[in-house]
Amino acid sequence: MRILKLTEETQKDILENLLKRSPNNYGEFEGRVNAIIEEVRAKRDEAVFAYTKQFDGAEISADNILVTEDEIREAYELVDETLLSVIRKSLVNIKKYHEKQLPNSWFTTEDGVILGQKVTALETAGVYVPGGKAVYPSSVLMNVLPAKVAGVDRIVMCTPPGRDGKVYPSTLVAAKEAGVDEIYKVGGAQAIAAMAFGTESIPKVDKIVGPGNIYVALAKKAVFGYVSIDSIAGPSEILVLADEIANPRYVAADLLSQAEHDEMASAILITTSQKLADEVSKEVDGFVAELSRKEIIQKSLDHYGYILVADTMDEAIATVNEIASEHMEIVTKDPFHVMTKIRNAGAIFIGEYSSEPLGDYFAGPNHVLPTNGTAKFFSALSVDEFIKKSSIISFSREALAPLSEDIQKFAKSEGLTAHANSIRVRFDEDDTNVN
């Protein structure tokens, strides 16, 4: 891996390079995606079936687009019992963590005034699960369980079929275990459009979550406003902040755990130790030579892999906060103290045994995280994404009376005399002057 001295200039160059991976820079694909969306919106099932044939090579119709119970039973027969056991253990941890996020409705009462907040789950949520070369049952759990815990009435899932018209068995098993109500065999931008607007077969949902390729990312961006979305996910990324106490072999392994996702993934080490930087670089070379996805890893490192050597830990932390990585590991002498200074990160892993894949699969916190610097203002997928909050306001006549004149003055200052009148009539019904 390339080793650079951390300066204002290197930081600026790296940030500019990382931003090239943002879905906001996929403009060349927007026209194609918008055409697909409009076709699905207009022709509904007909367009969905045609695009599924075109892109996935599968013959899908109203008769077979919905995954049946027989197909799910078959999937259970095909999934290894050991994997099923792991899925169930992971599910317990994820569910338990997200149950702690559940907010409560609340009310206060005082002198004729009732104020509060009513928490209500969304009625319908749509979960997108990629297919193609990728099989991610872990993502099924991470996207479905927060909705389930929130109390969403109806959870539907869309995932592309293979040429045989079937869905990966592990995907189906994970969906069944997590509590998905309906699974539809459709992928890509056409799946996002179908869930956003509804078709004869696929229901319109209130919110769409889940990762996908460029087409899926742009489709989610395009339908936002017609439905809610979680985020527009970019390529995976990891940043490790370490000092001289870190194990270089562990650090190298963790960096590569994200670099293997795809050629646009980012892996960065920021350290105050030149010795550690040199050792990690050597360990990376050794691992790359023996790992199965070496070609993908090498391209990722060549384009978006960096080892930055900082003069001070404060300088390193400032750069960490500027990059705002999706996954961030702290391996330093006093990691919890350092953690208090981290402002921007999707998920923070503390200590040398808290490696990033622990969060991907088993710990419990959600692995759907903000990318491309959006951790400065976005959070991990959570129960909050699947609920709404309604304000509750109730005043008695006695409670409103002393506020009446103030409210009228405020309204009149904005030229909204009907607003003022709405208050006035409750206390002076004989007065017809509303100016």
C-alpha cells in the first residue's frame, strides 16, 4: 500500500479522490434509470416482466413473481444446517440490539395543557436485496429486523431471480427467519420503481431500504419524495486509526476485509507510527497474494487505498473526522478516550478484537451505514427509520385564554388575519372585526 505523509495537501487530494466514488457522480446512468422508472410507472407489471427478462434472463409473470411457501421450504432443504444455525444466532443479536432503540410515545399535562408525541410504525416497508454475483443473507437481516422491531405491518422484499426464475436459498431462508411477509422476484431499478409506485402484483410501500448497484442507487434517489428511502449507498469503506501498539497483521487483515467488496472500495490507515505503517504495508502485500479476491482487492488498494502517517494523534483525529468513514476502527493506547473525539463515523469499532466483520455479521448494531462522507449528517439504519412521530396538542379554554392576544399579534405580524381570527372567535364571538 502507498504510504504518505499526512499534510493538508494529501488530505485534500484524498478527499477529492474518495468523492469520485459518490453516487452523485453517476450522472451518465441517470437517463437510463429514469426511463426504466417511467416505463414501470406507466406499464406496471408488463414493464417489470419485460425488464426482468432483459436484465436477468428470467421468465417472470403474475403467476410466479411471488415466492411461494413451497419455494421457501425447498430453500430450507438446500441451506446448510450450520449456516442456518449461524443466521439464527445473528438474528437474535441484531433483534436484541434494535429493541433497545424503540422510542415511546409520551405526554405531559399541566394546567389544562396536554402536549406529547405519538410514535407510529410505518404501514408498509420495502426491502431491496441484491442478487447477481452477490449473496448477502446478512443484509437481509440488517434491513428487515429494524422494520420488524419497529412494528411495520407489512414488509415486502424484492430481489432479482436467476435465469431459472429462482432466488438464492440463503436469501429466502434469511428473509423467512427475519419475518418478511412477501418476497418478489424482481431486481434493479425496476424493483425500486415497482415498490415506489405499485403494480398489479407488487404493492406500493411507504419506505424503501437496502443496498444495490448504480442503477438501484439512482432509482432510490429518483423516487425519493414519492416514498421515503434509507440512504443512497456508495462503495464500502474502512478507516483504521492506530498508534504504535497496534498489531500490523490485524490492521492489514481488517483493511482488506473491505477492499475485497469491489474495485471502488476504500481502505485507509491513519497512524502516528512510521514503523507500523511500514509493517502494515508488508502484511497487506502478503495477504493479497493469498486471498481469493486478490484482483478486486489490488484494484481497490491501487485507487482508494492509503496509509497516512501523522505527526500527532490530534492531527490524525482531525483527518478521521474530515473523511467520515463508514467503518472506523480505533486501535490505540487509550481507544475509549480517542472515541470521545470522533465526531463523524458510521460505526466505531474499539480495540484490536473488534474487527469490522464482527459488525457485519454478528455483534448486533446495523451494518447499513452512511458512506462517502455522509456520516457527517447520516446515521446507521435503525428502528427510527421505520417510525413516524406525530405531535399531540390539547388546550382547554382556560389554558388558551392568556395566550390569545400573543398568538393573534404573531399571526397579524405575518399578515395572516385568518390565523388570528381562528383564535379570536373563541373569546369574542360577537366581534366581527377580523382585520
